[in-house]
Amino acid sequence: MVVAILIVIAFVSLVSADHYAVNVTTGNTTWGIDRTTLPISFDMSGTVSGYGTMILDHNIDLAGVGKNGMIHTHPGEVTISEILDLKSTTDRVNITATVQGDNVTMTVIEAWPTSLIDEIELSYNGKGMSSWETYSNNNDVICSRFRAMKLEKESRCNTTLIKTVVRAVITPENVTESKGFVTGTDYKLKSTSDKFSHLGYKHVENDKIVIMGSESYFGNFSIETAIKMAAFVAEPKDEEPEEWLPCPWGDQ
């Protein structure tokens, strides 16, 4: 029991704006977390237009906020414009420990805001092309896919992670850990295609899939849709309200 208390106190003192580490041992059970981040700002914008073959590949993964996407065209007329804005900042990390007998309960509230805004306009007319994009915000996922000879597409995704809450109950026999997130995801799609279109989404709360959807269209279809998802996690009762947190969506 004394070992557990000493280790908790030692590692709580290592908290800083961009790094923290916790290691708890009670009996034969050990639980730990060690995380580091850096402020990041990345902006990209541009337009490409012409005739021919093009391959465009994106892979972004930062604090559970990410994008995977690819556009592959066979010979044809193509125009693509994109604005990409990725930002991550450091803020407070609060760590509390509650000891009851041989059991230790740890609560870590990590406020490292991260956001990804991605806007794409795509026009294609030719021998065939494929386009897919998947946006993830920790447990939440939204994706769209197209195969077409002719495609007009506009999409915009705004994903924001405000904070992460980690709770762990450590006993001499086992560890029970849970993660919660305060997030917001806003996706808009407008498209016209002549072959295949697909839209999918998934929302998770308390490690359970609560909403899942999938739509597939074969033929000539116009699609205009918007999807919004938000996740919230309860604060410890003795935690003061944090009014400094921004709205998950913001003014668009």
C-alpha cells in the first residue's frame, strides 16, 4: 500500500504542458500512462487542373484526429482544389489519485485541443476514376467513396478534439481502464456521379457502437448530406466547470 502511494505522488509531479507520466503499483498489479505532444500547425491550399492521370494520397493521424484519402484518375479532364488546416495546442493536464485500502483510482483529464479542417472540390470527366476519404475523431468515423466516369464533388470536414479523460481503477488483482472524449465532427458532402457512390459513418460512446450507417448508390445519383456527431464525458463531481473550453463546432 505504501508503495502505491509513493509512486503516485512521484509521477504526478512530472506533469507539464506537453508531457505527463503516471505509474501506479499496488500488490502485483501495475498501471501506467506516458504521453507527449507538441504544438503543431500545418496549412495547405492549392488547385490543380489539367488532362491526364493523377494520384493524390493523404494520411494524417494526430491525437486520434485523422484523415486517410486517395484520388486516382485514369486519363481525363480533372480539376481539384483543397484547403487543409491542421492544428494542435497544449493546455492543462489534471491528474488526481484516490486511495482506498489497497485500491487506487486514477483520473487524468488531458486538455490538448486538436482540430482538422479539410475542404475539397473535385471535378472529373474521363475514362474512369476512384476517390475515397475517411475522417476519424478517436472513436468516430465518417467515410465516402466514389467510382465514376464523371464526378462533381464538394466536401468539407471539421473535426475537433477538446479533451480526453482517462480513468483507471487499480487493485492488487486487476486494472479497469476507460477512456472518454469531448469531440465534435461536422461533415458535409455534395456530389453528382454516374457509377458508384458510398457513404458510411460510426459513432461510439462508452466503447460501444451506438450509431452506424451505410449508404451505397449504383448509377446516376446526386447526393447532398450533412452529418454532425459530438461526444461528451462526465467530469468528476469535485471538478470545477471549465468555461474556457471552446464550442465543439464553432461558427462556420
